[in-house]
Amino acid sequence: MASQEELFASVDALLEEEPQLPPPAERARLREAAGITQARLAAALKTTTQSVKNYENGRSEPKSPRLEAYQRLLNGWAAKYPAHGAPAAAPAAAPAPQPEPVPVPQTSAGPTDPAPRTTTASAAPTVPERPAARAVTSRRPAAKKAARPAADPRFPHGPLAVLDGDGSAYGVDGIVLDCPARTIPELVEWTLRESGLGAPRLHRNGKDADPLIVLTAAAAVKLGLPERLAGHEQRRSLRLPEDHPVVKQVTKAKWQLTQRGFGPWARVYRKAQGSQRQCVQLAVLSWDALDPRSWPGVSEMEPADIARVLGVYAQRVITPRGSTAVSGLELMTALRPPTRALRDDATGNWVPGHNPGSLGTQPMDPAPPEATPEHPVVVGSGWTGGFLNEEAYQWVRPVDLLTDEECTLPYAVGLDLNTAFLAAAARLVVGLSEPDHFHAPAFNPKIPGSWLVDLSPIELDPRLPSPFTPTGERPTGPAWYQPHTVAYAQELGYNVAPLEGYLRRETGAYLDPWHDRLKNAYVDTLADLGVTKDLDDRAFLEAMERHKDVDPALAAVLAAIKATVKGGIGKLRERPQGKNYRDGERWPALERPTWRPDIRAAVISKARVNMHRKLNNMAKMTGLYPLAVLSDCVVYPSPGPSPLDFLPYAASGKPQPGGFRLGPTPGLAKLEGVQELLWAVDLMEKGYNPARHIKGGDAVLDEGE
């Protein structure tokens, strides 16, 4: 039998539980029966009329102490105005199921992400008061929508909003929220408490995405920010001074900024409360937050269209947290979280443990040949053994190797491989542990690391670039290579005898989920622009010629996806920034577990080898040799102005395997540009690369910013 004290304690616990309100429809009936308007009720509850509307349509619920006051009022009305003869009110809708909690404790945040990370999915919090959303119609034509995942009830208004100077926050799917904030702290509070913005985690051991608020120039000025930032030599160093009134407002309200301060991409946060993160990402359009090289034309769009572009990107890739390079790196971690929950057998508590296949939580120094010349492991050790030089191609065939027959061809046609670095990341096994040093190891292509090998004796056709150097020139002696480069030498029929190796025992396909998500994003966005997998080659070329005009907003998303791939790979070896840096000093990027120049080198090595394999097969099948190669672009002499005039096809009309093939998926080719052959030869004679200029612009690997 339970004691009287135990029974009283149980009853008291029930009395202390949060009050339960009648269903939304009954709330409205009781107010109308009492003859009270929504505005008058709002005044009594010290809230807004819109909030009362939300209470009565089930969009939001009040919080204490307003909750208790509202319940007391409704109970009084219920006693006065019972629903005589009316059917019983429908019960409140059952709450939508929440993701199953994964009990992972708090882990400390790194210096580049001071907001404490959590890999716990919290139980559904009490729904805060949220502004009602009104619909808005974009000026762009609606594209065919891909199937969306089930909406997360914690984030009913999507991952982000674009705020204009009138207080309208434009979200995804055409919604518009009313934002009453007049200062940055008020904006942060509104975003976290009322907006309903955010996005669920991409991995069960990860964390939910912080909501993003994009500020137009008018919104920035309204919130006390300057319309423009100036006074710094480099765009990356732009930020408000610490004595700026807005920075003081943030500090006074007990919010914090990251070490980067208040710049184009500012993160405002407080330490997490339990499992709940308190962090908002801000992007200031007039401070060049959206680089036009990655987001062409987006900054000049209307707020609703900007929200659409960023919303599609957030849905298919990740909610932006900075440049596309930063987002590409963040996506790697979001899909391969460093920790997972493990139960401590001794205490029974959940503790953070290493998540297999991830890079862990601690930064890892590279082997000396994998580092950069200014890295502490090089400067401190006096290393003189050379460095990896696994870079993308920048090669032009010597003009004296052009044949008379080639010079009679009228055209130079450029082919570009779709997201070549993304294609190279597929099923790429990389090292996950620290490197160990070996002398004269037997080569094993399955072991990632850096191998010192002499490939200079290998002699290949000079009309093709060497597969072993980015310049395409023949190696002059022993050099450090990633295993894909050495394995390709074996594939070409040569024996290899490594002199040294810095090899890793723990391995995994770290980039596989990153590749899969970005590949789907790329293919789906192209399909929305009319470039689908079912097109034949001629129809594919026609669709690619007009795809940017189908929907400029989605064309901008496509550009951002491509920039995310290149920028993310480049970020794996981010170099020190700033004129005050001195060789041998550590720089902030080194404190990230994702500072992994060896993984970057492995991706580029595989991409360059893939390119050479296609070039070699093309020569065998067609007798054609390239004029120039730049990264993922190759220029061929052609009898006609189309790739169809020189690409190899079987008698059945199907493309020959092994060479370049047209298509919309990563690794397949598209037309980059067409010029007269004399134009290309003239550039070659002047020392320029026609692959760089056949379309316009620079096609080089973006190191990221």
C-alpha cells in the first residue's frame, strides 16, 4: 500500500502539470459566446491580435504566465456558456510524432563554431507563439517540384527567411511572416521563439540546422547596421568594429558573436540550454554575403525570389552558413557527425563516443609531404623532402606537335565534365587515422596515404598530358603521389617501387554521403530546368543551351551547387589569410578536423587520372588528341561545331564506353564552348590556354573563402 505522503506527492505533481486548454475551436466559441473581440482579448492577455488568432486556429499555444491566465478565462466562460445541445468538441489533434531522441551529451564547440554543438534530438518543445504566415506569389514561373520529405512540425515555416525593410520576412513556399523586430537582439529572439524557422538534422547523430535570416539593405539599415562595410583590403576581413552600437546591443542582451565578429555572415548565439541550441545565422546581402560568382544574380532578386533560391538550396543541400565553400565543408560534417551516443557500462549514462567513418572531433596534423610549406610540421622540422603536387590539369599541347591534318579542321570544341571533383569523390576510400611512416613499402592501391615513387622513366605520347603532373609535363624524378596516381601507372603497364610512404591504417569512404546528396541535388535541379536523363545526346545539347533561361532562380541554385562542390574540396586545405601571418604559426583552419589536405589531394588525383583515362581512350578510338586541358575542361579540334561531330559512337548510335560521353550526371560531359581552330592556335602560340577562354571566365579549383 502506498503511504499518504506518496499519494499526496503524486496528486501535487498532477496539480503542478502545465494547464491543458480546450481545443482551438472551443476557445473561439467561448470568446464569441462572451461577446469579446479578438483585439479586446489580446489586450487583456497583453499580447497581439495575431497571437489570439493563432491560439484559436491551433497554429500556436501561449506560454506561462499567459497560459494560466488564458485557461482561467476560458474556464470561467465555459461555466457561463456551456455548449448546450451542441456536439462534443473535437479533441485536440494528437501531436505530430517527433524524431526519436538520441541521448548524446553536450560536447564542447571548436573555436570556429563556438556555439556548443549537440547531437541530441530534443523532445518536442511547447509550441511557441508564431506569427501567422501569409502567401506570396513569386514573379518567377513555378518549376516542377520534387517530392518533399515530411515537414518537421518544429519548423513549420522552413529553414530561412529574407527580411525586408517593412518587417516582412519572406520564407519558402511563398509564405510571408510579420517580423516586429527593430534591433538585432529582438530579431534573434523573434527568430528563435516565434518564427518557426529551422531545419531538422541530416543525420541521426547530427544537430538541427540553425535558422537563417537574410537581411536586405533596407532591413539592415532599419536594424541599425550600415548599408555597406568598408575600410578593409580583403572582403573576408569585413566586420563591424567592436565598439559599434549593434555589437554593444548584442553583448548587452547577453548574446555572443563568433570569433569572426559581425560580418557578412554573422552567427549570434548563447550557450545551449540542455539539448536546445540557441543560435541564429544572419546574412547581410548588401555586405556581399552572396558572392555573385557562386550565386549569380541572386542579390538583385526580389526577397521572395531570394528566399526561393536559398530555400531550394537548403532543402537539397544544406541551410547556408557562409560561402558555398563553407557550406560544402559543413555538409561533410552534417552527414558524418564526429560523435554518437554510447552508454557507459559503469555509470549507465550516455557519453559521446567516436562515430565510425567520421573524422572525429580533434584536428590531425598531416604528414610533412601532405602539408603546405608554411605549416608548423614543415617549418618546425626543417622538412626538405618535397610535397604532394596533386592538382588539377593546366596543360597546353606544344604547337609544334600539331599535325597538318589537325590544322585543317575548322573548329575547336570545348567539353566540360559535370562536377568532376564530385564524380571523383564517389566510393573514394580515404585515411581516417594519423599517418605512419614506412620505408620502401610494397605498393597497395587500397591503402590511402602519400607514396614517394619515381615515375620519370615512364614515357607516354607527348600529344597527351602526363597523368602524373598538373602541368602535364613528364616527372623529372621521385615525387609524392596519392595512390590513384600510382595505381594508374600500374594500369598503364609499369612496375612501381615506392621509396617511402606515409600511410593510414584506418580507412573509409568518408565522402560518400556528401557525394550522394550533392549528386542528387545537381541532377534534380538540372531536371527541373528541363535537362533530364532520358534525353538523347542531341536533345541534351539543346536543353543545355537554353536551361539557364528556363528559370533564373533555379539556374542560380545549380551554380551554387557546383560552387559548393569545388569550394568544399578546396576548404580541405585552406591556407592562412592575412598579411600579418608568419610561416610556422598555426592558423584557425588547422583547428578543424576537416583540415585534411590529403583528402583534397586524393579527390583531385582521382579526377585527373579519370580525365587522362578518357583522353587516352579517345585517342585510341578516334585518333584525336586534345589541344588543351584545364581542370575539368578539354578542347578538341573538330570537323564540326558540335561534340556530336567527333565523339565516338557505336553503329547502334550509342556512345562508346571509355571516352567522353554527354549527359547530365556527374562525370559526364557537356558543351563548354565553340570557337574557330585558328583562334585556339593563336592563343596557344601566345602561351595562353584555350580551355580557359573558350567560353569565358576562369575554370579553376576554388580554394574557398
